[in-house]
Amino acid sequence: MSEYSNVKGGKLKLKNAKKSKNKSKHHEKKRKHEEESEQVDDDATKHGGWWNVTYFKEITGPIALEFQPHCYVKALDNGQFILGGPHPEGNGPDPEEILTAIRISDSKIALKSGYNKYLRVGMDGRLYGRSDAIGSMEQWEPVFEDGKIAILSAMNCFISIDDETSDVIATSKKNW
């Protein structure tokens, strides 16, 4: 937890991005109208701005894995993962529950915890975040079917939750 307190938050700044000094009233009206006409995503509202991924190209950058309503996979400082406790509606995941997804091919990703370690499945079937680099065991394949998503490990097992211990495991050959 102490490593998370050292992370600096702030607005993303792009180098060489120039601000427009002369905004016309027409442009402001058009932008305001576009913002008002946008559809509100109920799921994003219920999850503090976090929304469901619907296709592979959306899986990049910060992500959270939700297994039960408002319960996300949580990284522990020993490299293990558990299912975190429920959050109130309208709140997103805690910092320990946010992973970074890195696309490594047209069908595979790597997942990195907030402790700067890549996720893999151990010999016991549990999920661990202890790898310093991406190898074949740190590669995951998202599978989309009937509006749902499952994540397949390099061992051809899907990520799930152990009901008794709340550990995150990858031992099932079935996706749901």
C-alpha cells in the first residue's frame, strides 16, 4: 500500500500540444451541443467512470477486473491477487485494483500490477504479479462471447475466483 502513496496523480500533459487562444462562439456552441447530446453510460456512472470493454482494441492502459458487482481483483504487496471487497455504487476501483494492460499482439495482452510486476499463473494455479519482464507465461488472451469477456492464460485456463479463499486463480478450462 505504501508504494501507491508515492504515485503522483495529475492531468495528462502532451508535449508540443498548443492551446487555441482564439475560440469562436460558433465553436463553443457546437461543442456544448455535442456534449449535451452524448448518451450517458449507466455502467460507467455506476462504476465511477469505468466502463465495460466490448472489443479487443479497447484493452489498453489502466483496467480493472470485476468478478462480482463492484468487486475488483486486488494486488497484494506479496505478489498475490485476491478479490477485493465491494465498493459503493458510483465509486471506481482502488489503486491496488487497477492493472495496466499492454497489447503485445493482435490477440494477446500483458497485465502489470501497480507494484510494477507482470502477472502470470504459478504452478499452484494462483495468479501472481512477480515477473519483471514479459515472457510467454505473462501473456493473456481476452475471449469475447455473447457480450461477456474471459481471460485465457498461457496454460490454457481462464481467470476465476476461488470461492473458499477469494484468491484469483486460473485453473478452469471453461470460460463461464
